[in-house]
Amino acid sequence: TLVLQAYPGGPIRSVPRGLYDRLLAHIQARIPHLVCGVKYTAEQLCTSAIWDEIDEADHTTAGRCIAIMVNRGELPLLAAGKNSSNACLYKVP
């Protein structure tokens, strides 16, 4: 289990290390295939290969992990606002 803080003073989250590492490796491998200027949700970044395999309750955790990865610079993506469902969006710089 990892204990993560997305930003100084932000909430502290406990995240299963296996899930975090799996998401990171999967999304890092997808980065070269993403289109510049297109905004992606966590689900789109994960693809069904990961998203459909994790419990629905872990979808929120996966989204938080991705936000932390982007904020820490582990993923070369930029935050790009939120969609109408309030899901965070990301784009390739």
C-alpha cells in the first residue's frame, strides 16, 4: 500500500501499490499513441484492458492515482479541466 499526497497540504490517500504501478506502466506505454490536443478521461487513458478489470469501486481510486501521477510528473500529461460528468481530463503537452 502506498500513502500518497497529490499536492502539499492536499488530502492523503492510501492506494494499493499494485494498482498504482499497473496504471502507471500501462499509461506510460500509451503516451506515444495519444493525440496532441485531444482530452482524455482516466477511463480512456486506462483503456478497457485495465478499466474493465478493476472493481467499479476502484475507478475513483484509479482516477485519483492518475491525478497524482500527473501532478508529480510521473506521467507527461497536463490537466485539461473536467468534462460534464466532473471527470478530470488530461492532454499531451
